[in-house]
Amino acid sequence: MTCTSQRSSRRPQDATTPPGGAVSRRHLLLRTAAAGSLALLLALSGCGFALRQAPSFAFESLRFEGGESTAVANELRRALEGAGVRVFTASVPASPEGETGQVVLRVLTDQRERSVVGQTASGQVRELQLRTRFRFALVNAAGKPLLEQTELLLERDISFTESAVLAKEAEEALLFRDMQSDIVQQVMRRLAAVATL
């Protein structure tokens, strides 16, 4: 009995090309990922999700009253001007037309606090608490309250060591700047929530 071998009519596969089904599987995975992304976007838009937009205000001009030279007030002034609001201060008391502002932002408190909250048995400082306190009120040009007195208080804890004083001072300054930006964003949202003057 003789055995005859049959040769395959298929050509041997090149080592540089993927197996026959790999290309189609890759396309299938890409299509599935694209369809999943599209479905997610449609679901998010359907539930009212939207990227945060620049706030819009019921007023076009604002006057600062008190505490206008503090770090929070300076950043708040820049944020308002960036949103298209004309800002008047003691150094810029009125526009050429004599306008002094449709609303008045009264800065009642703007302070930074630093207190020791942790010590070793020998009395060495090991933990500090940083606080930024901002209290304000908003009235219209006639003095009618639009936002009652509101106090925003942010706190951050920071470890402390005498061997890295300069690094800890830099970290403290960074935390204060972070709290300052957070407070500015909170104030902006509250000002944008004012619907009528």
C-alpha cells in the first residue's frame, strides 16, 4: 500500500502578516469601541450632562466695597473681568460715563489662618491646619440685598517637620493658593445664581 501525500493548494502564510482572522477581529473591536463611545455620549447628553461653561451674570458691572486688595479679591476681580463684567474699585471708582456698578460686592472678611493641631510629646509641631475664610454680601445699586452674608471656610491639614521648613513653606503657599482659587469659583457660582436685580 502506497501512501501519497497531498500538497495543500494554500500558499504558506508570510511571517509579517497577521493570521487571516486578526485583521477582521481588530476592525470588529474598533467598531465595538466606537459604538460604545457613541452610546455613552448619547446617554450623557440625554441626561442633561454638559461641560462647565463660563458663568453668565444678571449684571454687567460690579463694584467692590472693602477688602479689594486681598489675594482672594484680586483673583475674583480677574475672574469677573474675564467673564465680561466691568469691575470698579476704589482705584477705579467710576466709568467715563459715571457708572459705578449695577451691584455692590461687600467683602466683609478675607483672611488666612494657620494653627497647630498636632504636636509630639516634647512639644514639637507635627501637623498644621490652614484655613481660608471669606465672607461677603451682594446688594444692588439701591442697597437691596441680593445675596445675604455668606461665609466660605476652607481647611487643609499639612504635616510639618523642622528638617524641611522651606519645602513645607512652599507646600503651605501652594495649599493657600488652591483654597483661594476654590473660593473664587464658589463665589462666581453664587454670583451667577442671582437671577434678578
